[in-house]
Amino acid sequence: MSFIARFLGKGEKSSLSNEPRSMQPLLAQLESMDRDRACYLAAFAYVMSRVAAADQVIDSAELDLMRITLMDEGNLPRDQAELVVSLAT
């Protein structure tokens, strides 16, 4: 089960130290936020990761489009858009 699904409460919760090292700083950012906001961002990242990986290729143009969409359509500030894209990829 993915770390995002576990964060959203869809599986057994584990400590950050049990997560991949590359994900620990990202998950720490989520844990420092208001729980509702963190769940919203994690859910956004989960859905985006599924869509982006559908063709098994995520290029820089797609990453840029993800960031722009998150900021324009999701009304996320740049730092949260970056966090979601990082979690999604």
C-alpha cells in the first residue's frame, strides 16, 4: 500500500522512519499541517499520481502542467503545488 494511502488512513499507519528515505521530508511537511489540509493535499497527490502514470511516462512538460493546474484550478500556493507534484511523482 502506498505511503499516501497510509497517510489518508487507508492502511496501517507507520512511523516516518519506516517510509522510503526520499519520501520522509515530504511526509514530514504533511504531518506539520492542519490534518484536513494535509489529507486534501495527499488525496490530490494520489489522484494525480494515478493519472500521470497512466502512460508510464511523466516528462517535464507534464510536471509543469501539473504545477500550473494545481495553482490555477486547485488554488494552491506554489509551495503546496510543489509538494503535491513531488508526492505524485
